[in-house]
Amino acid sequence: METIESAGAPEDLTFGAALAELEEIVKALESGQLELEDSLGRYERGVSLLRACRTKLADAQQRVTMLVGEIEEDDAE
Amino acid sequence: MTEAATTSVGVSEALRRAKSVLETITLTIVGEVSECTTKPGYKAVYFSLSDDTSVLPCLMWRDSYDACGFELRPGMLVEVAGVFTAYAAKGRLQFQVRRLTPAGEGVLRMQVAALARKLEAEGLMSASRKRPLPAFPAKIGLVTSPRGKAVHDVIRTLRRRYPVAELVIAGVQVEGDGAVAALIEGLRLAGAHPGVEVVILARGGGSYEDLMPFNAEQVARAVAQCPVPVVTGIGHEPDDSIADMVADVRASTPTAAAEAAAPSVIEIAARVDAAARLLGKALSHSVTERTHRLRLIAHRPVFRDANCLMSARMQALDSTAESLDRALPAGIARAEQLVLRSAEGLARIAERIAERHQLALDVAARNLAHQGPAFIERADRRWALSSARLDDLSPLAVLGRGFAVCYDHGGGRVLRSAAEVASGDRVRVRLAEGTLGCTVENTYPEV
């Protein structure tokens, strides 16, 4: 079982990275190959990733950056 | 024609005859539109087609014109199919148009098809080049016109489906002169923007001609060279543009492209919830499994009765003590005599021995000082060896003590839990000598 290096505070990860790490942790825990201490550590990490994922989903406000050009208002809106 | 020379006819009859001859001439004509009248109230649209030296008045019945799906404008090059006729009231020759198409389009389509074949031969459209889209893009690039519906369709769709992602927009000109360069620059900017994982190339519907920048070779190459996957949403069904063919994923509209580029929040929330459930379950399973193993160990005899660890040694000690007790009384009297006599002798020889040994001791002390460390090291190694042997709980030795090992039917896996087998399963039991083939009658998961 390859160990996953915690890439950083869950809040600092992108949503995709956080979810991917969370799913890795679930897989590792389910494998039953981990030491108990490792299981607990990963579980804690998993819980904080889970919280970060949910916060990101709940708080997501679309951010739009213009590289070039200026958007005209849509008449339909 | 002899009749014409001999008999006079009226004007109407003359024109009727001319008309009947003209109406046998069916043609397809290419020309540039001038002076067109397309007033809604009229039964027909009237326009003229011209080339460098001639002008031909045309008419097209309103319903045919409405069905052709595009609007005539002066200066347009068009292809018309129809028949010559005459308008008797004005004595005028005219061409009655049945079918009208932009003349340029056929040529454009041929050019586009040729380019498509060329790029396909280069492998630019091969399925193996198509890159998978990221599952959860943190940043999504969008190259499209900053005006019109397309940009808003994409923004709206992503806001609804996946507001987690940041949208990075290159709002560029998408039709007319300069659009090709603008699209290439937009793709370059969006594709190279840090963190952008997928680029949407979009535009709303338009005429085939309007779509031409998306058929440009340089734009196709810019799509192919984009460092991240490109999704096209170019609203021009049923035509595929070259950009569509080269793109990693082709969607039919800007909205569909946005849907393809990002997952839906609802799907994701379900995935997060599933992970949450599995996380708790996996940990509790892992703890339960260990608790079970621990309980199995705790119930081994050695932990239930500490005496059994020592019992053999204790018995040996007891029997030694007994022999000692028996031997002592008789021995003591003899020993006393012996000791008394020996004490005298000893005292005598002690001095001599002391002298003799003093010398040997000195030598030995020197040797010891010299060889001591090497000796200790040897002793250490021997100690390590024997303790390793002690630790090495050879399964055979364990079997020799009367334990047995239970394997699964294949004999490859040692069974550690009753839960690993079910009633009726065949198992193998290895004894110190020989193996038994057994069938499980009952399982008792608790020890």
C-alpha cells in the first residue's frame, strides 16, 4: 500500500484534490492493510478532507476572471 | 418561321409565344445580387443578378424564398436555379428562381473538406490523440465572444453545475477578419493560464460563412497544441467544424460544452456522501477486526494461567530440592570431617598455590586486558544467536507441544478466525505428525 503524503491543509486543496485524497483514504482503510495508528491518522485526515469538501461545495461562489475582452450583459438576464 | 412572316399577331399573343419558348430554358445561374426588394407584403421577392456586363431581373415566390433560410442582401454572390419567363404586362424578360443558395458556400465546403482530409491524414483527429477531461477541474478556460448568448450560456451552466471551479475567460472576436488570429491568441492565453485544466471553445449559431474561422487550419492546430484538453461547443448543427474534429471532446452547443467540461454538483455531493459513509465504516471495521484478533490472543492458555509458563521449571526445582533434602543429613557428618581435615591441608598448600598462581594471574590479567573485548563480542554474538533461536517460534516446535494449525481446503492459507469458514467447508489440520482433512460442522465466531 502506497502511503499518501498529505498534500497540505484540506482547506488549501482544490476540491478535486481533496475529494481524490478522501477517496484514496477510504480505499486504504477498506483494504485493512494499515496499522491501527495509521488507520486512525488517516481517518482523522479523511474527516477533515470531508469537511473541506462539503464547505467548498456549500460556499462555492463562481469566480470569473477575464483574460481579455469585456463581457456584455446578456439581454436575456 | 414562315408563319411569322405572313401572319400578324397581337402583342399579347407575341409575348405568350415568346414566354412559352423561354419557359423551356431551365438553368442554374451564378451572379451578384443588386437591387433586391423583399417587402413582407409582396407575393414574391424581386432582385437582379448581375455580372460585369449584364443584368438579369429575377423573382422568387415568397414561400420558396422563406423556405431557403437566408436573407438576400445586395452584393451577395448567389447561385439560383429556375426557369426563364416573361412578364407580359411590362414586356420584360425575367428569371423565376426556384432554389437559392449562397454561391460561396459550396466552394467553402469543398475547401473545408479538403483541409479535414489533410489534418486527418496527419493524425490530428485520431482517437488516440483525444485526451480525457479532468474529473474536477479547479479552473476552466473559456474562449468565446464576449458578446452574445454563448458566453452567458457557459457562465450560467457552470454556475449551476459546478461553481467550485474558477472560470477564466478570453473574450475574443469569433467571426470576420481577424477572428482567426483572435481565436488562436485566446486559446493560447486560456490554455497557458496557470491552473486551467480544460478549455471550452464556444460560439453561438451562425451561417456557414460566419463559422469559417473555426474551420481555419491555424485554429485547428492551436486546438491540437493546447496544453490542456479542449471541448468545443460551436452551435452549428449539423455541420462539424474542423475545430470540432480536432478537439478532445465535441459538444453541440456552448451549454453542452460546459456540461461536458464540469461535473454536476449533485453528482459530486453524492460522491462526497458516499465517501463519508465508507470512511466511518472502514475505520470501524478495521477496529472491530483488531479487537477480535486481540480477544483471540487474550484467550490463549498462556494468558489465562501464568503458572503454565513456569510449570516445567517449577517441577524440576521441586524435585531437585527434594533430592537435596534427602542427601543432606548423611552428608553433613562426613563433610564436617572432610572439611576439618581439608582445612588444615588447604591452609598449608594455600600459600604455595598463592605464590604459584600469582604469576599465572598476572599473565592471565594481561591476556584478559588484551583479549577481553574480542571475547565479549563473541559472547554477545552467541547470545544474540541463541535468543533469536528462542524467539523463533518454529511452527513445528509449536506443533510438537500439541498445538495444531488449521489451513483452508487448499492448504495455502492459515485460518485465523472462525468467520473465515462456514459449516460444511473443508479444512486441513496440520499436526506435529501428519495432516487431517476435516469438514467444519459448526463455527463459533466468539472464543
